[in-house]
Amino acid sequence: MSVYDVVVIGGGPGGYNAAIRAGQLGLKVACVEGRETLGGTCLNVGCMPSKALLHASELYESALGGEFASLGIEVKPQLNLAQMMKQKDESVAALTKGVEFLFRKNKVDWIKGWGRLDGAGRVRVTAADGSEAELQAKHIVIATGSEPTAAARNGYR
Ligand SMILES: Cc1cc2nc3c(=O)[nH]c(=O)nc-3n(C[C@H](O)[C@H](O)[C@H](O)COP(=O)(O)OP(=O)(O)OC[C@H]3O[C@@H](n4cnc5c(N)ncnc54)[C@H](O)[C@@H]3O)c2cc1C
């Protein structure tokens, strides 16, 4: 069984910041994340990808006859949705890799799998392949975010 000062469950903005700070303070720390990548809702499907797509959409709208035309710039923009999505995916990948880098830099162990409390000071982690690991921690931080009940029922993450 691996023993830690702090185990953080959830690798979103709440969890990864707590884990990195604990590492910076010299604590032995692990962060359990069930998604394939770190960064939680914000980096993977929320704030960052939505803002990347909003930014591109606003530029498209400006070029389509909005602000560009009023400034005397006449262009005929063509929407390349595949490229827009690729650029968004590349931004997301760079950001989630950035959190991975910060974990390595601050000696945070990234434990891949879904965690659950398994008694006082114990977290049981189930990996994607069904294997299980038990972590022992002096302190446990629950930073699992939230999701709509309908999505949770359907197993969507
Ligand atoms: C479309 C959209 C746009 C948004 N835009 C903005 C914005 O512009 N600005 C802003 O401030 N906020 C925005 N938000 C809100 C923001 O994403 C959330 O406030 C933020 O992600 C919450 O962070 P968190 O760490 O609490 O939870 P989350 O980001 O949800 O992270 C929790 C993590 O815990 C993991 N997890 C859950 N249970 C377990 C478990 N048992 N074991 C292991 N891992 C687990 C999840 O997989 C997830 O990765 C937006 C949200 C959405 C959906």
C-alpha cells in the first residue's frame, strides 16, 4: 500500500492546485484522476475549449460582414470547422500536458483511476483496466467537482 501525507481525489482546477501546492510545501502527495487527462472539466471540456471556439467564432463573425466590413476590410471567409476543432483540441492538449509537467516538477504522483473512500485515511482506486490499488493518507482532499444528475446516471463524463 502506498502511503502519502495528502491524497487529492480529482484532478480539476480545485484538485490539481491543491496537489501542486502540497508538493511545493514538501508533502508527499498523490492526485487521483479518473479521466484520461488532468485539468478536469475546465481544461478538458469547459472553460478552455469553449473560449477557444468562442474566440474563433467571433473572428469569423467579424470577418463575415461585422466589424471587418465597417473598418473597410472586405473578405469572404470560409468556415473550416475541422481546423477550428483541431486548434481547440491542440490548445486543450497543451494545457492538460502543462498540468502533467507541473505534477512532475512538484513531485505529485498522478494515480490514474476512480477513487473512493475506503475507511479512515484510505482511498481505493479502480483503474480503467479494473485493477485496484489502495492508498493510505494522513489527509484526504475531495475535489471531485460536480456533474448533472442525468449525465451521472448515463455514465457520461
Ligand atoms: C462549458 C463550460 C464552460 C465553463 N467556463 C468557465 C469559465 O469561463 N470560467 C470559469 O471560472 N469557470 C467556467 N466553467 C466552470 C469550471 O469548469 C468549473 O468551475 C471547474 O472546472 C470546477 O473545478 P473542480 O476542480 O471543482 O471540478 P472539475 O473541473 O469538475 O474537476 C473534478 C475532476 O475530478 C474527477 N473526478 C470526479 N470524481 C472522481 C473520483 N471518484 N475519482 C477520481 N477522479 C474523480 C473528474 O473526472 C474531474 O476531472 C465552465 C464550465 C463549463 C461546463
